[in-house]
Amino acid sequence: MKTRNIYSLLYVTFVAVMLVACNDYDAAQTAYEEIVDSDVTTTPPNIDSAWELQLIPNVGQHSGEVFVYKDKKYDKLFTRTLGWNGGIGVQSTSLSDGNVLWAFNDSYFGVVDAETRARGNCNFPHNSIMVQTTVGETDDDLRWLVDYIQTNDPDGEGYYQAYTHIAPDETIMEETDEEHFYQIGGATIFDNNGVKELQMLWGEMDNHEGKMTRTGTCLAVYSLEGQPGNSTYLKRISKNEEFNTDDVGYGSTIWKDEDGHIYLYVTENNRPLVARTTTHDLTSEWEYYIRDLSGNFMWQKMYPTKEERTRSTIMENNYVCSMPQIFKKGDYYYMIGQAVSYGHSVYLYRGETPYGPFTDQKILFNGPYAVDKIGNQYYKNLLRVNLHLELAREGELVFSTNTDADTAGDNFDFPGSADFCRPYFYRVFNWESIYDEDE
């Protein structure tokens, strides 16, 4: 039997320490590969061992004041063998009862070999959801809200495989529609006359003849009555497939602000754009933030033309990124953005309003070039970097990343295949220090 490769772990002192697994199917620990001087002047935070964090040695990927950790507890939580075992596009939303909604795009369901981590015979619904109860961190706290094909006969067809969570009405739910499906967008809690409900945007995708295009947005509303396990909890109340015909994707990520608006973000050709709702209700009228021909920004109710969008990025200095995500701390709004073309750099920007302009680009951290798994550890693309504010313990920033393999077979059939196309988690401490020298 061929043993896996042994990888070097490079420390800032340039001392190489070789790590090897105990057997062929133990995950090797991987590390950064570049060596650049880094001046560390801040003491690392005092980390509780129960958090199961693993410091990534900083050899120049980010500021010496910032500390980046692999979150091995969450990595293990999302290392699964029955039912859901992978998902791309990992989004989380705080619910009003203290639980957290998780939503995934293309997902894997079925049975994974526990020793080899080979994915094998799994199906591939285009979206799925899960609820994490009161931010608990055990297997029992993660509850996938899916309809399984069957869970009674391990030898039967479709064992622990699942149906797509939500699909256009015209599709056949018993099968995965490869040409017409929904992908996740932003979600928020809405107070409907004293009753809390979840509103979620779903992007309508058309993959006719292999050319992926967006054709509009569906708005789904979910009940928060009861608790996980009740038939009412996160039951879909309504589904508006004609919500809008936005072909760009405003609302791919959102920020509900204290100013009474929900801000709806998207990137077009890697340029971040923003719209907003009139109230904290996603069904209220939308306005789009547009720069006119004189260079002045304004809010307009009319959906912007291609020319208007091209000149209306909310970034200064021609900054570009993918998947902008917003949060606020103190006097600033901060934007997280992944470098374009599946880049490994995760950037931080700041602005004085949720609509920018966002400037002061800094590298927050860089995603490793490999992940801790058996078999081939080097992935093809860093598919998506997602911010999870709900998971923070001490003000740190929590991220998940997603990766795919070089070949489709390595996502399914080979040892370790179930550890591609699934999230890995990181925590970034003392991130605010990035801007200390600018104050």
C-alpha cells in the first residue's frame, strides 16, 4: 500500500519539522510553503485548549500582529460519513432564537467510507440547509433539514442520499435538474407583526447547454415557530419565484444596518456593487447605488443598466475582489473579499458607510495551498471564503473555505475524496491591529 506524501511545516525560524501520519488513512497536517520575513511584536492570544485551535506559523502571509488558526473542532464537525458529507458555498445566518441556519450550494449526500474517506456512491443536490442549535459544537447540534430518499436499507438504492432543498416549480423533485436550479443568497430575520420569520434570497440559475447564467431571484419565507425537530420549524411559508429578474445577483450577501435598510451586495466582473431595501423587509422597494455621468453617486429605484453598473463600484483605487461580506465594528464598516480568480489572499477593507467607498485594502490572511486530509492534499481551486460572525468567541473573525480536486474522480472515488468540496475553518485574532499604523 502506498503511503501518503510527507509535508514540511515551515516556521518563522526556518526550522523544518517533518510530520507523518500513524497510518495510511490518517490526515497529514499541511502548512504554508512560502518563506518571507515577518516581525511578530504581539503575544498570541491565550487560547482555550477545548477550542482545538492550531496556530498557523506566520512566515510572511499576513501582518505579524495577526494570528491565524486552523479550527480543528469545526473541521471535525463537518467531517461526516452518513448523509451530508460535503457542500460548496457555505453560508450561515443567526436566527432569532439563538440557533444558526447553514445553507449550502451543490451538496453531497450518501455514505462515506469511514477509514479511507472515499465518497463513493453519493448524489449531488444543488442546495441544502442545516440548523445548528444554540451554536452547540457536537454532532447532535447539527441537524440537516432535508428529505432523504431512504434511510432504512443500507443495501438499497439511494441510502442516505437526499433531495434538493428548494427547486423551481417546473423541475422534477425526484431528480436533480442540471439545467434549472437555485443557489443560495442572503438571509435575514423579519418581524412580521410581532412574529419572527426568516427571509432568504435564492438565485435562479440556468445551465442550458452548459452555459451558466442567472435569470432572477426567488424569495422564500420560513417559519421560526417551535424549535428544531418540530414540523413547524423552518417550514417554508411562501416561495415567490417571480420576486425579481435581477440577472447580476444583488443580495448574494447582505448586511442589515441600524439605519433601517438592508444592504444587498454583489460583484460583477469582480467589482462590488450595492443596492438597499427601503425597510428591514426584503419585500420593500429596492434602490440601487449608482454613479452618474458626472461622477456623483445616487440611489435610484430603476434597475441599473450595464453601463451604470460598470461605473458604480463601491471600491476606491480600482480594488477588485469576489464575494464581498460586510460587518461593523466601532466607527467603521469592514468588507471582507477574496482575491479574484480563486486567489488565496483574503482582503480586508473599511469605509464609513455600508455603501462605501471601501478603501485601505490590507491582506488579512492567505489560505493554505493544501488542506489536512489523506491522499492528495493539494487542491485545484480555493472556491469560496465565507465569513461566519455567529461563531466568534472573543471578537475574532471566523471563516470557512472550500476546495475542489483537480479531477472529478478525486471528488468521489479516491481515498480522501470526501474532504474536497467541504468546508475547512479558520479563526483570525487581533485583526483590528492591521489598521493601527494608519490611525
